[in-house]
Amino acid sequence: VQAIESGGGLVPPGGSLRLDCTASGSNIDNTQMTMAWYRRAPGKRRELVAQVNKYGYLYYSNSAKDRFTISRYNANYTVSLQMNDLQPEDTAVYYCKLEISSRDFWGRGTQVTVYS
């Protein structure tokens, strides 16, 4: 299984971006996946931003609540992260993680930069 990310980029404060992650591979039952977005800011540890499990249960970090929305599209093997009202502290490399059968599959990361 591969996690292929797209999106990211450079935005001013208050701007929006959407990240997408598509699960690629053979014989994938993505309905059983937990799909998540993490980020690693410069000089900081990687942190969980948002997650949706196979039951549709959502988790958001405190920093993501009310600004970010995670959505899964099982028909397209995709999970997206809509990010609104971005701030400089949201600058980070964002990673998609797909978990199935206790195995984790990470994307390579996509850069999000909020310039001030």
C-alpha cells in the first residue's frame, strides 16, 4: 500500500489549502483503514492533526479544531484535509498515514508554508 499525497503550497495568513491522500496498491480494502494526517513543524516533533477511522469517528487536535476538516472518500480511496484560516504556526510538512491490520503506511509528506 502506498499513500500518495497532493496539495500543499504557500499561502498568506487566513488562507486555505486542501491536501489529498490516495491509497494505491492491489487488493486494498480501504473501508477498513484508519486514515490520518500528521505534521512536523521545524524543530518540533511530528504530531497528529486529524484522523478518521473505519467507523467514521473523527479526531482533531486542539490546533485543528474549528479550522480543519478531514473527509474520507472510500469510493476514491482518498482522504482529504481542508485547512482554513491558516496561520504561520501551521507551517509544517504534512504527512498522510494509512493504517490497516495494525500496519502503518506513510506518505512522503507535502510542505505547507504560511508566510507572514
